[in-house]
Amino acid sequence: MADEAGAAAAGTAAAGTVDPDADLVRRARDGDEGAYEQLVVRHQRRAFNVAYRFLGDYDEALDATQEAFVQVYRGLGSFRGEARFGNWLMAITLNLCRNRFKLWKRRARSRHDSLSDPVGDDGSDLRRELPDPGPSALENLESRQLEEFVREELRHLDEEYRAVLVLRELQDVAYEDIAEMLQVPVGTVKSRLHRGRAALSERLRRRLAPPGDGGARA
Amino acid sequence: MSAKPCSEIRPLLSEHLDGELAAGPAADVRTHLEECPACRARLELLRRTVGALRQIPDLPAPAAILAGVRERRRPAPWHQRLTGGRSWLLGVPVGALATVLVVIGVAFFQARFPELPGSVQAPAPPGVRVGTEQPAPPAPSLPSASSALPDHAPPPAAPAPVAASPEPAFRQRPGPTAVPVPMPFAQTEQKEAAEATPPPIPAETSGTAVVQDHASRNEEAPPSRFVIPEPVPEAERPVATSRRSGSDLGRAEVRPGVALAPVGALDALDARPPADADGAKALQPVAGGGAEAQRQPPRSALAKEDARGAAIPPSSSESRRRRDQDERAASLALVLPPQDDLENVKRLIRGEDGLILESREIDPKRATGARAREPQISLPEVTRAWELTVRIPRESVRTLIEALERRPGLTIVERPGIPAAPGPIPELLELRILVLK
């Protein structure tokens, strides 16, 4: 009876959709290590790439991903299918990444610019106003170069925005799933997404602006 | 000008980009954008930013993930489980205590039973997992256990370990020594026996993790207790792959290990490239004019990964070098008539699913210098020159050239060369296009 109830719980996920991992999760919970490893193989690419884009460090991302899977393994017994397995895994992965980031901050390993500082994400004129990059700056900025810039600037974004951008723009995760991973409402996800985009594009704008021009725009 | 100021419109630009604005705000934004070039520029930058974000490719999952997860899941050594990892609970370093007891035990046993062959070997260092392949450190109770053994008498039967029991269990160790050794990993041993026939792991559609990890099960030497997965050095990390379909890179997925070969292979080769993304198979000779015929992972990487049987994808520095070599053969040079411009060329490229990676204006003298020395090429006076680096599906190159040739007044002065050696043709080609005007 308990097994059936657990199986039923594992078979459903958020928003009434069936979790495609339900069967593997059930078997893994029952001790089938092969089933667990299939879950690892199925989800490792996404988990690793999220960790990598969040942390910006290959080795740290590798370590965090392994740790996330181990935590999932240990927590399988108590996982009752309240969320999709993939979302649960991602929540753990992001949590580990955030903790590492906080550790780095404390150790002053990396330099972070807070969005509450100079860059206004509400679209208002900046205290440090810079002219928009000229048409040629954008025109000459082809894909590879822009990708480089975006990758670099992504690391400097606020963690909340970074997480949503990585999940939504890089991994194509649905709003509802992101909300489940981050344990926030869907509206908050959308808000962070838009503000994160604006912040990121603002960082690019500052990067591309012609040097030496700091006067206020009309 | 729209009634709304820029400061009210700009926070809405991202939602406007996604088409998520309600009718009223959407109309406000549209009206404002018609009249405000600054906000149009902001929107364009935002659009490009989001587009660039979406183009950031996925890396393949490292093979070390699954191997590392397996290692981290193993139970802790008995002394760590006893103390919860805190050696100070026992008042002394547990490892040092274990070593001292082992030395005493060895000396005692050798003194008491000098005639027995294969006396207990040197103990394993503390912290090493006790397993069948390694000599185990005897338990603290070893001296009393040994003293109870009569000469050549069969060892007493050990209490049968329970597979699910977390308690340390003792069992007889096979072999002539017949010394009971602690075996807290009865559960681990049974797991290892089960692992002798590994369950099938489904193939992943991209990346090389599955094949490599499956091979790692066959390794003979067990890894040490706390294996820290060897990080793949920056230079050896695999080339990124695209994850999105329908985008510029959608059809043209660069698989790890697959080189970007010159265009000229089109005419000479019929075979399609290998379809699977298996990293081992991807390491095959690649057609290239003068380039290396075969891409091999760095020797040091192979040596490191030998135990796991995994191949390291080629380094990014090797990828760049190969790309440089390939580019010398994968060049297209054309001269635009006065009425034509670079943007048209770019439009044609994009129309053929090409992705412009780089575009820069260069010194026309430098661009034409080498070519002017070739007598068969006569160039008109060139006042401007641009160099484009383009990634384009193989099958689109021919149609691109045909489209360029159809443009009135456009002259193609150099076409991509044909590679010297045949080989598998990759899906994607990197083309260097010189545009002169």
C-alpha cells in the first residue's frame, strides 16, 4: 500500500504533468543502482552546464554537479515526487552553486558588481551616463565576439538574475519549472528574467560605449 | 513624441521583445519606439544580448561526473563511521593508532608464525578503503585473535555479515594467512560482486560520457577511497556543442573531436560523416589541405585516462591550430562591384544558414598583397577589404558560391581548395571569406 502511494506520488509532478523520470526514481529508491545511474546520465549534461554557467569555473562546476547527484542519491528515500525529479536535482545544484559563490565572495576570490550599485535596472538614466554604442560598434560585433562578452558579463550579474537567465535563455526551461527549482512564484521568475536581461544588456552597453564620453545624454 | 518618457518605456522592452505586454503598454512601447532612436538602439542591443545568450553552446557532460558520483557514494571507512569523521573523539589520531597496532600485529605474527608463507603484507595506509584487492589493516583486536590460532589450524568461522547491516563484520580472508580481518564493507563487497555485470546504461545522444563510463567499470585497480576527479585542464576541454535546433547552429552541431575541414572536400568525397557522437569514433582522419590527417587527444590526457578507458576530446588549442591550418585552404575571396556592399554578402551567407563568427575590416593592401603576386589573379583597385569568419553547413557552401556568382558584377577570385587526403566530411565547415571592394 505504501509502495503504491509512493509510486503514485512519484508518478505525478508539479502542475499535474507526469514526471518522465518517475519509473527510474521509483526503482532507484528501491535500491536499483542501475536506475540511479541512468538518472545521472540523463540529467548530468544539463546539471553540469547550469553549474558551469553559474559558477564560471569548469572544475568547480564538475565538483558541484557530482555533489548534487550524491545529495540526490542520499535524499531519494524521502523524495515523494512532490516535484519533478529534474527540477529537484536542479534546485539542489543551484543551491550548491550559490553556496560556493558565497564562499568565494567571502574569500574575495572573485570581484562582483552588485546591480544595486551603479547600473540602474529600471531603465532610468544612469548616474554614470554613457552614450549608446554607435551603429558600427554593434554591426562589427559579430556572434562570436558578442558571445564572449555575454559569457564574461554573465558571471558578474547578480546571482538571482544569473540563475534565471541561465535556466531560461541557455537551457530553455519553462517558467513553471524554473519557479519550482527556485521555489518562487512564476511572476517572480519573469520579473527576474526581464531585469536580468536589462542588466546584462546594460553591462554590454557600457562595455561597447566609446571611450571617454561621459556626458549626459539629451 | 510619445507621452511616455524613456524611463517608463525601457523597463518594458524585455517583455516587449517576448511579446508579453498587454495591449495598452504594447501600444505605448510601439509608439515610443517609432519616435525614439535611443530606445530603438536599446531594444536592438537587448535583442542581440538575448540572441547571444541563446547561442551560448552547451558543453558535453564530463565523463568524470558519473565516476565521481560512484566514488562519493561509497560508505566511509569504519573508523570514520565510528567517529563521524572526527578523530579527536578518540583522543588520538585514528590513523596513527591503526598504523601502530598494525605494526605490532605484524611483528607479533611474524614472530609467532615465521614458517607460514605469505605472512601479512604491509598494512594499507589509513583511510584506504578495505577491499579484496588490498591488504587490510587488521583490527585492533588482531593480537588476541592471532594468539588464539593454533598452528596450521583452520581459522575460526567468522560471523556471517548481513548485507544490509551497517555494523562492521568480520569474515575470513581467503588465502594461506587465514587471519580474520575486519570487513566493514560487506555491503560494498556484495555491491562489487553485483557490479561485475554492470547494468546497461542507455546511450546519450550527445557527448561521450556513456561509452567512457561503461569502460571505466572494467578497470582492474580500484580507485582510492576519496577519489577527487581529475579536472580536465582548460586546454583539453571539449569543443562546445550547440543544443538548440532551428537556430543558426541548429543543424550544424559541432561534435567533440570532429574537425572543421576545408570546403573543397565537397567535390572529392561522397561519404557522409559518421552519424554518432561517440567520442572515440569522432577521432578519425579528417580531410584537410596539408593539415594533420588525424586528430588525437594529447598524450598526457590519454595517459591520465588510461585507467578509465576514456578518451579525452582534443584540446581547444589543437582545435584552433587545426582551424588555422584548415582556414588556409578554406578561403573564399571575392571582389564586389561599386554598387554592391558587404551587407548583401552577409545576407547571402545568413540565407544559407551560415553564422558569421567574426567580421572585421582590414587593410586592403594587406588583403591584396599576397594575391597580387599570383599572376593568374588580376585585381581591380581595391579601396576596402573585410575578412569574415563564417561557420556554414557543408552542403550550403556550393549554393552560397552559386548565389554570389549570380550577383551582377561580383567576381570570385579565389575558391576554397580541395583537401589532399580524403576523409570523413564534417557537417560544419569554417570558411574565411575575404571581401574586397
